Amino acid sequence: MRPLFFSVLKYFTSGKEACRKDVQDALRDQYGSFKAFKDKAMDEALMTACSNGLIDESRYELDEKGNLVIYYKANQESIDTINSYIK
């Protein structure tokens, strides 16, 4: 099994836009019990990937409780970079 952060990055190589919840839903079966899978840690991982230029913030919205939801997406150059390092 890959490290969680690698799987988070690999998730974005589909080119689809996703928020933290989307990523967690997709990876829950494998990583749901990991401490780093909690909301705050996953938000930090996504923000780190964004800061490092591997994914970009694509849009924002408010959920039904008024919480900010940030969506991310990888461009083709980022997808190629991620795929070159994570098989």
C-alpha cells in the first residue's frame, strides 16, 4: 500500500476536481483508520500539495452548514509530474 499522501496526489491524476471530502470518500476503505486521514490533517495535506504546485485551488463554496469547501484540481503538467514520481 502507498503512503497516504502519495495516494492523495495520485487521486488527482484523473484530472477531476475534488474537495477534501471527495478524496476522503475515495480513499476511506484503505486509509480511514489512519490518524492523518482526519479532516484537519487532510486539509493540511491538500494545502501543502497546493503550496508545492502539485494541485491548484479551482473553486470555493459554502456547504449546508456554512463551512468553506475548497476544491482542487491538477493541471496536465502536475499530473505528469505526479505520475513520473508515483507509479
